[in-house]
Amino acid sequence: MLFNRRGVFSRLARKRVWPAVLFLLGASAAFPQQKIESSHEVNTRIQQLATAVQARQGDYIIGSGDLLRIEVFDVPELSRELRVGESGYISLPLLPVKIRTSGLTPFQLEEKLAELLQVNELVSHPQVSVSVKEQRSQPITVIGAVKKPLVYQALRRTTLLEVLSEAGGIADDAGSTVNVTRAASPAASSDTPGSPDSAEAAPPQSLTITINLNDLLESGDSKFNIPLLGGDVVSVPRAGVVYVVGAVDRPGGYVLQNDREQMTTLKVLALAGGLKTTAKPHQAVILRNAKDSSKRQEVAVDLNKVLGRKEEDARLLPGDILFVPDSTGKRALRRVGEMAIGLTSGVAIVRASR
């Protein structure tokens, strides 16, 4: 196509193709500046960071519903088992005040009880030990584009990275954000008692926190690795995958950053490293799932005209397959659909991160 019968590069081909080649090379230089990584690499990073967080965390954090064993050396009258109330407090005989325990470690509670016993002149040199006999687990639900959706029973302070690691990391088609939905306290009603509306309970409210996955993994800032509470729902939205196969340097599935990202044929070609020298760009095809049929729709794309700015760059939708035929192939183009779909099996799914 580029050479005449004598093997001489034709002037006409040079005029038509060089602008397109330069344009694609420029696009390839622009887009691969983004870091291309597979979901396996992302999940390895999640596991490493979660392990590091676990190593930095201290003892178990006492919460409401926990059963504590408190022992005061040589004072059996004060030694006993106590369950932390829903308000987070416990009561110890002879102490005039309730003791807030929720949010403390057993070691911190030991120091607090020893101080109270000494200040109230109950024990001159108290030696207190606190152990947690029963832990009231706090369920955290993980759903969406993760490897293993689950309900994580948190028995201590738990972070976002830890539950993502427990869920096996993100799925191949995960987007670029993680949402944490948290139940909030119902809004206080301003209705007066006895009013018609006072019988109706205020609707439950919730707060959604959105964390960018790249910030969570790459920034190193702990403010993105938020601590989770019992009842939290962690969801990873799906963003979809666009495939490019055939005569390109890096065939594969490329994950959209979010469901609003605009992916086009030129963008995905740039991410795929550009066309091979044996490509037939004028015979490229987009395979798309038809809305009202189980068959795939075939949309012909002349990439030569797109590269030459003679045709508008076609937008790709999640699930689309851009197939670029190879001039060395001998299979008939009438079966291009089956050929392209077959080529997508086993290809690497990669994502671009800024």
C-alpha cells in the first residue's frame, strides 16, 4: 500500500501518510505520559499499604458492647467483668463517676482507672489490668468493582485500605474513585410534642465520602486512608473497559477513569502504542453491543481519514472493541467480529493513572 511494484516509496503515499503518522506519534507521546498499570499492580500496592498501616496501628480500640475483664491487684472487690454500654461508659463500684471507655485502648483504660482509684483515695498504689474478653464486631460492607464483595467484621479500628485488601483489591473494570457511605444521626425534629408531624420519624440520613483511588495509593497522605466505622458501606463504581486488538503495539483492555470519561479511537490507539507497520487502518471496525439485540453492531472506521483529520474521531463506549486488521492475516473479513472477540480473550486489562 505504501510501496509501488519496484519497492519505491511513492510520493503520493508519503503525502497522505506522514501527517497521520506524525499526528499519532504525537498522541502516543502525550497519552503514555500517564502511568499504565494492570489491576494486579494496583492490588499489590493496596496490599502493601494495608500491611504497612496494620504494622503502624496500636492496640485494640474498645467500643460499645465489648466485655471487659478488669482486675485490681490485691483488691478483689473491685475486680470484675463489665460490658461497655451503648453510650460507651462503664461503672465501677465506689467510683462516683461513670468512666468513658469507648475509643480507648486497654492500656489507656488501665492508666485512667489507676488514676481514678488513686485520686478518690480508694487504692494508694493501684495496679490495674484490663483485657477484652468479648469483642462486638462492627460490620463494614464492601461492594461494587472489587474481587470479593464481602461484609468485613471489624474487631478494631480499620482503614479503607485494609478493607479493600480484604476484598482482594479492585476488579479489572473498577473506576478511579471509592465511595464510603456512612449513616448519620437523624436530624433533630423541631416539631413540638403532640403536633401532627411529630409521630413521623425523621428519615435516616447518610453521608457519602468520595476518595480518589490515585490519591489513596500514590499521595502517601493519610487523610485519604480514612478510618471506617461499623455500618459503613464501601463501594467501588464500575467505569467500563474499552478494548483495542489487532495490529497495534500493545493490544489490551483500557479502563476508563470514570463513566464520564470521553474515550475515542485516537486516544485508545495512543494508549496501545500506535499502529503496527502491517496494519490496515482504513479497514478498522468498532464492535459494539446492540441495545435491542444479542448480536454485536459493526461500525466501520477509516483510521487513515481520522488521522488525516478528514473524518471526526469516533467516540468509544464501555465494552467497545476497536479491531485493526493486519495485512499479513489470511482470514476473511466477513468473520471480523468473531476474530476480534477472540483476540480480546486473555488480553491484559490496564489502567492509566496520572
